[in-house]
Amino acid sequence: MRKIEEELDILFICNSLDLGGAEKIMFEIIKSLNFYKKEIICLKGRGHFSKLFENEGVKITYFNLNKNIFDFIKILKIYGFILKKKPKIIHSFLYHSDVIGGILGKITFTKTILWSVHHDYIKSDNSDLRNIQVNFLSIISNFIPDKIIYCSKESLKHHEDIGYCKSKSFLINNGISTKKFFPSEKIHYKIRKLLGVKKDTFLIGHIARFHPIKGHKILIKCLNLVKKENDNFKCLMIGSNVNKKNKSLTNQIIKNNLEKNIILYGETKFPQKLINAFDINIISSLSENSSLVLMESMATGIPTLATNVGSLSNTIGKSGWVVKNKSSRELAEKLIYIIKNKSSLKEKSHLARDIISLKYSQEKMLKRYNLTYKIYLKKNVK
């Protein structure tokens, strides 16, 4: 009897439970699985989503591989955990988890192994270690996973180009809840008042953790150029480590004379409220896959100005603007144009929300994940 109780329908494996796009998607997926027995292996320690999962009654086991992702003793413990739980499906998220979940799933004879890829792989954007890791994954992709789930066409293509198994590719676009993210004039004015932003001040929103790939340097140089033309703007910068304690960031802001134009907000649990205060969302990334920040902004009816990376251009369509990657000047020129032509924002606002409702709804995404699990669990029935 005990053996049956320990068997799981789905074991999810993730790198961490910190605040991030892949973690957000995983949370929504697991929350929607009401009829399956599921647990999570987290390779690191507690994070932003830990409490949220616990509130949903989901059991999490932490292995604290923070310093050494290939700690042999801890990997043996993960192996023993999988043997004990006997999951019918292992679903891993991100590269580290795909390596560990894939190999351990195979040698524990797990019937179904699913990988989720949430990167838009471009070799030049990665470290040598990451490139070695991805090349290794491309080799073992031919015989370990049953399916490789991508969240954008661009990611699927780029991974297939470096050798990921084409016959196992499966596309499930990321999705956003239009019930959670929606336009609200009341929230718009309330948040701006709390932030001390005047009605006639153009508010630019930027949501990204502090990391070179997110292009904070590009954004700050862009804003410096904008200020020379028009200084009646504020930029609300939101994200992990985006605060006054970050000396690297604050020094860049001081150097570009933007202390009065930038609000460093830090991390937030309520992006849907803050996004409503924006006049425009800006993405200055050097690399992106399927940006949840973009979709959240579009669902809220906020147009986006973005660098041309990953799937951003295809998602935005005509609901916003896209400029060349890594170009502060082009980003600034387009932003100056938008500020001068605010009337164009209203039309693009309606279009942005329509695109999310039609192509990137959370309901469609969850339906496809649930159907995938249902198919494989049915196959696994003896």
C-alpha cells in the first residue's frame, strides 16, 4: 500500500523557485493540475514561489545545489528520491534541470521525460560553459526526452539548428491571464499618485532582473539621449536587484545625469498594478525568448518598444515598436517620436490586448499542457 502512495503522476524539476518567467509558467501549470498527484524537486533552495506553491498544497523537496550544480552526493540523493517516488512523468524546466532530470529519469526507468526550453539560444550570447552544456543536451536529446517543449517558434528553430532532435519538438506558446492583467484607469492614476508621477509626465516602464543580458546599460544611455530632447519623463525600473543598493546601477544613473528621471523600485509581487501606470513598456534586452513581461504589458493594454531579439517582434506585431538590437540611439529616437505622438498609444493599446486574447491566452496554454500530460499518463497505464 505504501508503494502505491509514493508513486507520483508528475515530478517537476526546476533550477530554482526565484522570480522568473519559467518559474511563473511552471507555477500556473502546476496550479491548474487538480486531478494529478504532483511534487517538485528544486535544485537550489527556497525562493519567491516557495510559499505560493505551499499555499497550493504542493510538496517541494530542495537539494541546495547552489554552489555546485554537479555535486555528486546530492545528485545521488536526487536519484534515490526519484527511485522512491516512481513518477510516471518527469517534466524539467531549463537547461540544468533538463540535464539532471533527463539522465536520472532515464536510469530510473521513468516512462515519460519532458523537457521545457525557455531560452532563445544564440551561441554568442552565452558563456563557454553554457555552450558546452547546450551542445551536450542537443546530443542526448536524441534518446532521452519523449518531448521537448518550446515556448516560441524562434527558440524551437534555434535549438533545432544546433542539433536538438527535431522529431521531438513541440510548441506551446506562453500565455497570460487577461483576467489578472487588464487596463484600469483607476489603478493607473492611483499608482502614479503613489509614485509621485504627475499626470503630464510620460512614464516609461522597464521590468527586468539586473543582468547584462537585460540591457540596463542600453536603456540608461537611451534615456540620456531622450533627456537632451525632452526631460518631462520618468522611467520606473522594476526587478530583482534593481534598487539603490546596486552601486553598479546607481553609478550608471549618476554618470548619465538621470537621478531625477529614474525610479528604482526593485522587485514586486504585483506587476499587474504597476504596469497599469505606464505610458509605455520598454524592453532593452540583448536576448529574450518569449517575454512574459511583454505579454503582461500587452494584456494590460500598454504598448511596448523593444529591441529586436527572440520572438519579441512577432509577438508585438503592429501593437508597438521594434528597433535594432543593442542600439541605444535607435531606441532613443523611437522613444522621442512616441513621446511627441502620444495619440498613437491608444490605438496600439487595444490592438495589444486583442493579440494576447487571440494568440497568447493563459487558458490556451494550460489546455495544451494538460492535454499533453493526459496523453502520456494514458500511455503509461499498464
